[in-house]
Amino acid sequence: MARKPEFDRDAVLQNAMGAFWEHGYEATSLAKLLSVTGLSKSSLYAAFGDKHQLFVAAFDLYRDRQIGHLTKVLNAHSAPQGIRVFFEEVIGVGVEGCQRFGCMSTNQAAELAPSDGVVSDRVAEDHRRLEDAFAEHLRAGQDAGSIPADVDARAAASALVTALSGFQLTVRAGMDRTRLERSLDYLLAPLEVAAN
């Protein structure tokens, strides 16, 4: 009978995710992973296979949390306010929290996706999931009359996903928050019903 791992898998993935998110895949050494997870080399390999498999599991944790949080924010607000709140979190929290490392999916789109099909597929799936969430929010706004009826919800959602990557990279680069807020106002203006 196989022995159960004597560690908290969720905590290990959380700590590995933080290391990969901050440093990227290549720059996160095995020694760093052993340090942050508290695992021995043999335990890490027995539980996850290798560094790449640990990365994929940690990346999946990040991805699920990202879409879960976006969905929660959008569901808590009418459209397009939910989009504004989500982007404002990226702008505001980004300078303080882990968002200062950028979006892990965007980072991996540049680092591993060009040469790693497993990561490339996950990045593409992230874009689809984000686009679907934004499109659903926009269509709900159209049904409620808070989004102009002539807005192409799918095209707008695609543009929002592209813009999100830009905002996250810009936050990581330390761009002035006032400029980002001005950009957000411009981005959302076509999605808002003009006041009479």
C-alpha cells in the first residue's frame, strides 16, 4: 500500500506558485523550490514528477484562482461596473500585492508558451475563459440596458482580455497609476450608456 504524502499539497503548490510567479520558470531553481516548499528532492519528485510537472500544477492553481476571482467580481456588479472594479483592482492592488509580478499567464505567454505546448494550450485556454466571462457580463448589461445594444460583446471582450495583459505588464513596470486610470476610462467609455 502506497504511503500518503506527509505534507500539505495545497500549501506546497501555493508556495511553488509564488516562486514561479515572481521569478518565472527558468529562473526558479530546484534549490529555491525545495526551500519554499520545505520538501526534499526525493519527496518533490515522488509527489510531482519533476520541476515542469510541479510548475504546471502550480500554474493551474493560479489560473483557477484568477478566473474564479474575475467571475466573483463580475457577478457582484452590474455591467460595465464589474469590469471597472476588476481593472481597478489590477491597478491598485498591483503595486502592493503579488500582482506586482504581473499576470502569471501573460508572463508565461512570453516565457514558455512559444516552446512548450502544454503551457501554450493553458495560456490560450485562459484567454478563452477570460473572454467568455467578460462577454457574458457585457451581454447581461445589454439585457439590463446598461451597455449599448450595438456593442459587439464578443469583440469587446476580446479587446478587454488584450488590454488586461497590457495593464498587468504596465503595473509590473511601475507605471503611474493616474495614467492607468485615464486609460481605463478611455477603454470603458464605449461600453457605457450615455446619460440623458
